[in-house]
Amino acid sequence: MQPDAENATVQPRAPLAWGELNFLHTTDTHGWLEGHIKEQNYGADWGDYVSFTRHMRHKAGNLGVDLLLVDTGDLHDGAGLSDATSPNGRLSNLVFENVDYDLLTIGNHELYVSDIAFETFNQFSKVYGERYITSNVQIINPATGNFEYIGSKYRYFTTNHGLRIMAFGVLFDFTGNSNVSKVIKTADLVKESWFLNAVNYKEPIDLFVVIGHNPIRPTVSSSTFGTLYKTIRGIRPDVPIQGFGGHSHIRDFVVFDEMSTGLESGRYCETLGWVSMSGITSKNFTGNMNPRGVPNPTTKAVKKAPKATGTASVGLPSATNTPKANASSSSMVYSRRYLDWNRLTFAYHALGSQDNTFDNHSGERVTADITKLRKELNLTTLFGCAPETYCQSCKPFGADGNIFGLLKTALSTVVVNASRADTPRLILINTGSIRFDLVKGPFTYDDSFIVSPFKDAFQFIPNVPYTTASRVLDIINNAPDTKKRDLSSSDFDFTALTADGCVDPTIGSIASHDSLKARSNHGITRRQTSKITPGYVTQDDFGSDGDDTPHSKIPNFRQPQYIQANASFPADKTVPKSVDLVFLDYIAPDVLSALKGIGASYTTADVSYYLPESFTTNSYLPAYAKVAWQANVPNCPVGTGVGGAN
């Protein structure tokens, strides 16, 4: 753990079930390798995870079973450790590489920016070699000018105990990549001769493992797992398939059929996924089907409960020769668990809570490296003390503790053109510019990336009649909810903070979808308690017992797509005749469209920057903290995290 992080106080409910084959799964880490400094449930850092994987590898060896480590991409764009360098991930990738993964694949955030894509091709993929699988992602090799696969097309390998596995890594049908890379649509991939030859491999296959930065539930609109499952199952009806997904930032477990399941393991180093299985038919397996001294998986791959109201359908595409989804004739049995990302959880499962013997030298070195990098990148530079926790969706819009109310205050305070300070203004931003909650405690340079990493600058149209400008918010909030962030290099073009310097779904669409609810002192280990804390409460195809640590449910409320602040209005509370209409350059097309729709003839020629382009959505909260959050500096009180008491 980092020196300023806190450990959890509630340990897991029970030991993990170990089968003949077991998996640890990470996804969508987005640079959170330091852990969540101000949230006890997720306070472990990457060094703790390194130690944990070493212990679990050793434990698997003692039990005579196989353990595989899987990651499904999106390694940066979300926290300072990855985003305060150019290109993003330049230093955080070196930290990430300390985990000896067996299978990895690429995320869309590795492809938006050409420099990052080339870094992934030239450096990161070479570290993991054939284990880094990009079955449908290619890049132009600068040395040849030809497209090549960034990683391997597939991996066929044999585990320590003889299981023969064929693995693929497939990104969803992403179209926002820069022009140096190419994403092959899954529908085309499954027709390629090499893919069909790999499915019909000349050597025996005991299990297919399909990993992907790709929603695991096939009925999610962007998922292509259904196509992959249907193709493999149609050709190989008797071989189990295990999927690992990502991208949608949720905990989920899907039953495809009686010997095929899939896991998705959250986001942001909040969740570590666990799947164990026994019953794989293999004459080559030399390990223990049901290891002694630990629980074993017992659950057949049968859907136990429907998804909660408002979630995606659990229906699956039909496939030729597909085993019946609700049958139980297969010998396969499973267990799945979603582990909270904290040291108490890791120590419990590795050693039975013997925290004092948990660390190993590799893990301690990685923790020290993270601490050093945070200092070198000035990530702990303090702007102010956030007086309470402000969340994206755990409070109704407009309620105390809702982050968008805070933003309106901050915008009206610091988004000021000095030469027009006395001119009334309306300021519009999209709520999708906020990527994470703002937690009570120190608000640092790191937090500026965590809460709002994007680089959207402020433009304006001067002297717009108030009767016209005041209608824009309602118009754009009532427009179809189709706007997605089309990321470019400028979105993540951060500059390092000097020592003396102090794509993604909209919030509204996330909050409306129940299955997409994000979470529903030096190394202090507090006294363990049985108190239930707010956190993830997950319902999946196996039911509601997947969360490793029981939690109370965090409320979830729908938020608007856009918000508006006003400033410099008349003191007598009358409305002005005209205002400066200020908005982010990212939403300028929406604003102009709304104005046109009500008969105002403004064009791009009428738009200019209200403030220097260097002052962005990544800037205004630090500026506000410097003027409004100076109480208690530098000894900021820390809260209990999202959903807890402030």
C-alpha cells in the first residue's frame, strides 16, 4: 500500500474455491496502479497485487492445480500515474509489467493515439511475447510500412499440469482508433482461414479461452462475444469455452452453455476477478481435479436467476450443435468471485489474513517504485482539502454531495475572462467530462486526472440574448442520448506539473442501466469489523453471491447529459438582456445545433475561445480548490469513500 492509503476493515466472507483450473482476471485498470488512496475498499497498490500473485502461484503449486493470470486491456487514461506522462502509460506500463500474466489483450485506449499504439507495439507487446494476443488488431510497422498484428494472433499452450489451451484475444468492433492501426470486425475475423484452422487445430484442445476488451454479455450492443461463441461452438461442440471480457466497467458472469461461461471484472483496480473450474475432459491432465484442504467448485453452468429489472437480456445467440444452456449433464462445475482490491482481501486469500507475512521483495519493490514515481510526477501536490465526497450518481442531481452541483459552483467561480468579468455568462459543460467521483480528503494533482482527465477548453459566443441562450440547456438535454466521446490525442495531451506549479458512455446512459452501476495514515490496518460497508452488490447469471465481501448497495440516480452554471448576474436577481454563452469546445456542435433549431443564426465564425486553450476541464477544479478548499491544509480529513458518511 501507498504511505497515504488506508486498508479495508471488513474481510471476505469465505475462502475461494479451487478447481483443477483457476484464473485471476484484471481489466480496465486505467492507470490506477497506486490503488484508491482515499477509499478503504480499494486501497491496495500494484505491489500488493504482485505479492498476491506470487502467493497464489505458490498455493496453486502446493494444491497440484493450474492458475492462470489474465488481463483484458485499457491500461491508462484515468489516473495520474499513467496520464501525467507523454505518451500516457510511458511509466505506468513499466509498473504493470511486474505481473507475470499468462494471457493479455489490447484495449481501445491503447489505440486512440498513434504514439501510444506504437509504444504498445514496440515495447509492451514485446515484454509478454506470444502471451499478448491481438487476434483482430493490426498496426503499421514503421520499419516495413505494412500492417502486422500488434501481438500474436492466438496462443496454443499447455499448462503446468497438462491442460492444452487455445486462446484468442478479440477487441470489440472499435472504430475510434488512429490511422496507424486497424481493427478487423469480428464477423470477418471468424471467417479467416487462420482463425478456423486454429479452432480446428492439429493438436488436441482441452479448453478454449477467449479474452477480449469486449463486454462479456453478448446482448450488450457493442459485444462480439456472441459471434465468437457461436463460431467456436458450431465447430467444436464438445470443448469447453471460457471467456474474459472488459470495457463496460462492470462485474458480470455469463452462462453461455453447460460448459461455457464468461467473466467481466470491473474497472480501475476496484475488482479482481476469480474463476475456478473442474471437470475438463483431458487425458493429459496430471493435477488434482478436486484439491484437498480447500473448497472446490460445485456449481453447474446453469443460469440461476434473471438479471435485475432494467438490465440487458440474458438471451444468447443460437448456435449449431450448442449444448442446452439449462442442462446439467456436463461434468463441468464452476465457482466465480469478485474480490475487492484491498490488502486485507489479498492477505486473507493468500495466507489466511497473516498480513505481517504477506509482502515479498518483488511486491515491496513495486510499491516503492510507485511511491517514487508519484513524487517525481508531483502527483501528491496538494491543491486543497475537499470538504466532503461528491459522487457522480449516488445522490440525486442537485442534492448535497452530487458532484454536478459542486461543478456549477466551481465553474461560476473560476471560469472568468478578466476582460469580460462583469458581463453575465451562462456556462455549459457535458457531464461526461467527469470520469470519477471526487472523494473527501486531499485534492491533489493526481485527483485532477482521476476526476476529469479530458482536455476540453472553453469557447463562447458573446452577447447572446438571454431569451435565446437560456433555452439551449433544455434543448441539448432532451436531444437523443447518442453522443459518445470520440477521443483524440488532444484529449489526453497532458503536460507534467512542475515542482513550483500548484470513450466513453455519458453519465446519463450509465446511470439508467442497472448492470452498469459502477460501485453499487501510513499503511494503517484498522481493527477488523463485521460492519457492512457501501460497495458493489452484484447480480449475475449465477445469482447474487459473487461479491467476495458483502456490501450495502450504493444508490444510483440518473443524471442529465449537460449542466449549466451562471455568473455575474444582476444583484437584484433580475435576468440580463444578454449573456456570454460559454461552452466546451467538445460540445460546440451541439450548442450551435440547438441555437439553429430556435432560429438563431450563429455559426462557427461567431465562436472564439473564452479563456486560453490551456485552461481546460482538467484545470478548473484545481483552480477552484486553491480558492475555496484551503481549510485544514495540509492536514486534510479523509472520508470513508463513496456511499459512506462524510
